[in-house]
Amino acid sequence: MKRKIMPFIKIFFIGAITIFITLVVIGITLALHWPWWAILFLLLFIGGLVLGGFFIRNLLNERMGKLFEESIVAQDNAQIQTLSGNDRDERKLLQARWRDAIDVLRKSHLKKNGNPLYVLPWYLVIGESGSGKTTSLNSARLATPFVDLGKTGGISGTRNCEWWFLEQAIVIDTAGRYCIPVNGEPDSLEWQNFLELLLKYRRKEPLNGLIVTIAADKLLNTGQNAIEDEGRMIRRRIDELMRVLRVKFPVYLLVTKCDLIQGINSFCEQLPPESLTQPMGMINQNLSADIHSFLENAIQTVSKRLRNMRMLILHQLDAKHVDPPLFFFPEEFDDIKQGLSIFVKTTFGVNPYQETPVLRGLFFSSGRQNGNPVSHFPRSLGFKAPRETLPGTTKGLFLHDFFAKVLPKDRYLLTPTRRSLEWSILTGNLGLTAWAVLCVALCGLLSFSFVKNLHAISGMSKEFQELPVLQGEFLPDLTALDRFREGIIRVENQNKSWWLPRFGLRESIRVEKELKKHYCRQYKSRFMEPFDQNLMQNIQSFDFAASDHVYAQYMIHLVRRINILKEAPYTSNIKRLREKPQPQYIPTRDDGPANHPEAMKLINNQNFYYLAWREDADQIRKEMAGLEDAVKYLYGHRNGNLQWMLALTDQHSELLPITLNDFWGGDQQAAQDI
């Protein structure tokens, strides 16, 4: 159903995007008053970009694919030449097996349904040597037209890999030394070569699932350290698979050799034959990463069903003919939980260094009934049960439907790994289009910045066709300079409202700085320097017999100017300068125009901008030094007399009066009593 709907969804989205782009082009043309024929050329240009993008993408994909395959082949051949005789033969045999299997698929009728390498899902079986991988596949009695292809029994099982061409899937059975290396580095290198071959021949959908086998007797009879070591090694192989293949696939944990759990054989003899082909286990339906909860739920569910089935079997059998192992089988099965928990935690647990694999399901099976099961439950009760000898049959218990039905249903569960997904997002299918859009956007922004700069400079030229020329008259000069200041503020606000990047086009800012410098020069030469000269002359000729009120006026003016000058080099914030206590400018003549209230207001306001726009830090320090010398001069000629401070407080009526209560304090109630 999904495959049938997807083409229609794609067509719908392509049509919607085409209509949207067409409407946008028409809207832009109408907004900019372009001729109608421009729409056609714009659409042709966009269509050419899209087609060019697809062409380059396909060209790059094809080229990269060929280079990748050639590099793998060259690397394989180079490695083979450096290997010893034995290892070289093994590597050549592995490559030969792959070539034979791929040839079989390419020549089969699968090509009627598409690429024969991708028609059926591929599954990989890994596990320790002797864990029952090949036995499970043999005993599952699975239908395959190529029985002998790729099957070469070695001394200890599978030599390198065996191919199982099933009706619903392709299963690759790997040698145990790939998972748990026996010969050290040669086995690890051969495993890496196996992964390269898998990626070479099936790059788009390299693996649909992984089957990890662990023998039941190992979980029952082996210590915790050995189980953890095997779990860590298998986790490493799973991590290598995900890193190399760049996909996250479902992992099925298959507990084999369950015939070595005491009582299972007697138990299964009482079950109908068709139930023995069904899988015994549980699927992680929600693909939950909480493996502990899943394992607890799976063991409890299977154990509960076994107990229910035991009741049914005992109900049907004569109590005199009940085999004791059959009766104790559910309890014997529970003993596997401890070792299984250790293995699952080590293999599928979350850690900060590796991506967490997806545990899709837990299943139990038996491919050959051989050996001597060890009973644990009677031992816990304090007596030793006689050891059972299995008949050596090859019944496939709970295997057939696991391979034939469970695995094929999960074909589409593979997803990109987190690292692969991040990389795909970064360098996805829209890479070329993104670069094109970025280049066009940059060109547009650069053009916009240039036009806005040009517009700003043109506005400044109109605003300041002529710089203010001061005539020597106080009020006209003050008014002209104030108009000049207001024009600079408009330029400054225009530059501040520039919300796009300038891309190095800072001409309007440079012009703004030059205007501010000119304002500072004009204000300083026309107003500040004459005022300071008169101020210093008055201080030098100061009559120290004058009233404290006059003396305080000079002192407060000098100190506040010093404080503001200390702040000025570190801020251009007018509001911050206004918040500081302001100096009261001392009139030089009683009838001068500077004493007019409006003139004083303009002078104070212009002085704020003069301080905020100044950039001559050295000159500011010199002015501060001169003002500090003036303070020292005035203070020294009064011989440290602070009587003038009283006059200062009188000038500031907003100050709270100082009373004896500020010094003595005391209890309010006691004061009232007195």
C-alpha cells in the first residue's frame, strides 16, 4: 500500500512546488513592474538550475560509486598481496564466495522485480564458533533452491561465510572467528574485508537485520566475566557494522542449544508438531531502548506461558507417566535469566562511546538434540537429579517461522545511524541548490548593501550640502551647531537601523564619524575653549574673600566636570551621561547671551553629544589634569577650610537635613517617655 501511495505523493509535492515557484515569479515581476516576457525567462532559468542540479548529482553519484568500488577492489588486491600464504588463500576464497553468490542473484529471475541484489532483504548471522548458527539454519528446514551454494564445512564449522537463498530473504551465515577472533589480527582483517564486500555490492540497503546467537549452556554454566567478554566483543562487531554500513538495523538475539536446558525435550514431545515450527520468544514492538524492562517482560511472558502449557500437559497425561524433567522445565528455564541479563546488558546497553543497537526481539531455539543437559533446579532443592542423555536428533525447535516469517516482516526497519543522518542532513540532496541559493542571496544582499550605502550617502549630501559656518555671534552660532547636531543624529539613527550585513561597505559609517569629529571640533573651538579660558582666568584671579556660595559654585562645577570626563572615554550612551550629576556653568558676564535659559539648555544638551562623540582620549586626560589642578589651587588657598560645604548644602534643597537623631539614635519609645 505504501509503495502505491508514494508515487502520487511525490507527484503532488512536485506539482505544488512548481505552482508555488511560478506564483512567486509572477508576484516578483508584478511588484518590480517588469515586462511579462521576463516571467518566461525566469522560469526557464530556474528550470535549468534544477535540471543542472539533478544532472550533476547523478554524475557525481555515479562517479563516486565507481571510484568507491575501484578503491575497494584495489585495496583488497593490495592487502592480499601482503598476506601470508594461508591468509591469502582465505581472503581469495572469501571474495570468490561473494562473486559466486552475486552472480547467482544477478542471473536469477529476481531481476524481473528490479535489481536482484535488492529484491529480497539480507540478514547476517554472527556469534561465537560452536554457538549453533549453521545448525539452526540447517534444522529450520527452510525452502531454498540452492542448497549447496557457499556451504563449505571447516574443521570447526563455517570456514568464512555461507549463503542461504530463502524464498523470503537471503541469510549470510558467518564464521565464528569473525565475531570472536581466534587468530587475532588476520581474523579481524578478514572481517573488515567482509564488511567492505557487503558495502561494495549492497551500498543502498546493506543489511536489513542482524541475528546474534548465544548458546544456552554458556548462559547457564559460564561465569559472569566470560559472558561479559563475549557480549563486549559482539557489541564491538555490531558497532563496526553500523559505522561502516551507516545504517541502524534491528538485532535479533537467538538463544540456541536450548535442548541443554533440562526438560525441554520432554516438554516439546508433548506439543503438536506445528507448534514446534513457531517462534518461541518476544518481539520488542515499540523498539524500546529500555532493554532491562523488555528482557524482564520477555522472560516473564515466556515463563508464564510455559507454566500454563505445563498445566495443560499435566491435565492430559496420567500423573504416573509424567517425566520429572517435564514437570520442572519452566523452573529450569528461569535459570537462564541471570546469564541472559548479563549478556543483554553488555551487548545492548547504552554507553556514551557507541551508538546503541536496536534489540528487536529475543527468541529461543534448538537445532540439534545432543549432549547432556545439566539440571539446576533440583540442585537448588538439595538433591542431585540423574543426568539425561539426548538422543542426537536434528529437530528444529522454534526455528522455521523465525526465519520464514518474523525476519521478512521487519525488512524496512533499518534507519540511518545518528552520525549518518547528521551527515546526510549536512550534505543532502539539496546541497547544490543550497549553494546556488546562497550565492544568489549573497549577491542580492551585497547589491542591497551597496544601494543602501549609496542612498545613505546621497541623503547625507543633501542634508549637509554646506557644513555650518560660525559667524562669531553666540546665539546664531549655537543654533546653527544645534541644527548640525540634529542632522548627525538622523544619520546615526539611519545607520543603526541597518539590519542587514554590510559586507564591508561601511562608507556611511565613515561619513558619520567624520561628521561627529567636525561637530566636536566646532563645538570645542567655538564654545568650550573660550569658556575654559575664561574659567581658568577667573580661578587664577579668584577673590578668596568672596562668599562661600561663589566658592562652592566653582568647586562643584570643577568636580562634576572631572567625574563626567572620567566616564566619557568609556561610553557613547547619552542617557548614561545625563544620569550623572551635571556641572552648573558659571556665567562670565551677567548680561551675556549665554546666561539666557534657552541658551544654557542648548549648551548643556550639545555638551552631552560633544562628550559622547569625542575620540581624543589623550586630550580628555589633559583636560582632566587641568581641572584637577584648578581644584587643588582653590582648595589650597582656603587652607582646608570646609565652611563652604554648608553653602553647598544650602544650594541643594533636596538634601535631607542632618539632626542629632542621626548621631544619637536610640529607642523611639524612650524618646517619647523623656
